[in-house]
Amino acid sequence: MTCYESGCMVVGSMGNPPSTPEYVENVVFENVYCYHSSNAAWIKTYPGQGYVRNVTFRNVAFDDVNQPIYVSPCIYTGQNCDSSRIPITDVTWQNITGTARYNIGAGMYCSRSSPCDGFHFEDIDIRPLSGSGDLKYLCANIQNQATMGLQCTGSLAANWPQQLDGPR
């Protein structure tokens, strides 16, 4: 599958309205190409309730993507990010390759009240579109970071924007 100028592969928007639990599990996105998209492989929720678990993004290639890997528990609003009751667990990103428009390879913020766990990364090759410079992998409230297979290079703020409009 090829996606042009889109969100590409997305789980979400879940948890709106907050009183209605929503559940996503056992999903595989595989063999997808994204071009000039806002994101490539992302999970977005509102501060509601339910869960996201056992999701795999595999064999994903992309060119000129804002932020290739993105996780947020407070999509659009940037508010109440730490009150989300939607745990995001057991997510795998495998064989992910391409170019990031800006200097962000991943932006992953999980709710403090429901931290993410079971994130796994394997064969990640994200490069800056410019061909030079270091990419940032920003993380917050993810359990077991030391064994997830991706080195976080900094912390991510709760109100991180869905759409980047330049380097950070």
C-alpha cells in the first residue's frame, strides 16, 4: 500500500468521548510506503479510557515525513495528557526505514497515569531528509526503555504538536 500526503498508518483517535471505553488490539500494519506525510506509524488518543495493545508496524518505508514514529495520549488539544486512562502496550516497530523532514525520528509521550510498556524496535533506519545531522528520539513515560531497542535521546513535552512545522 502507498499513502501520499496523509497520516499514513494511524491507530486512533480513541477515547473521545471519554466516558465510552474504546479498545484496539491485535493489529498489523505491513508493507506500507508513505510519501510526504505528517507521520508514518503513529498512535493517537484522547484522555479517555480503554486500551491499545499488540500493534505491529512492519516493513514500513517512507520519504519526507514530519515525524515518522509518533505516540500521543492527548491528540490535538495538548491538554490533560497525563490523565489518559488508555494504556498503550506491546507495540512493535520493525524494519522501519526512510527520511524525516525535520530532525525528529520519533516523538513518544505516554500518560503519567498510564505509562506505555512493551515497546519494541528492530531494524530502525531513519535519516534526516537533508542527509546530514542527528535525529532526535524523544520519549516520556515509557517503561523499560533500556530494553526496547531504540535509544531515547531526550524527553518529550506533554503538549508536543501533532504537526511539526520545522526542526525542534
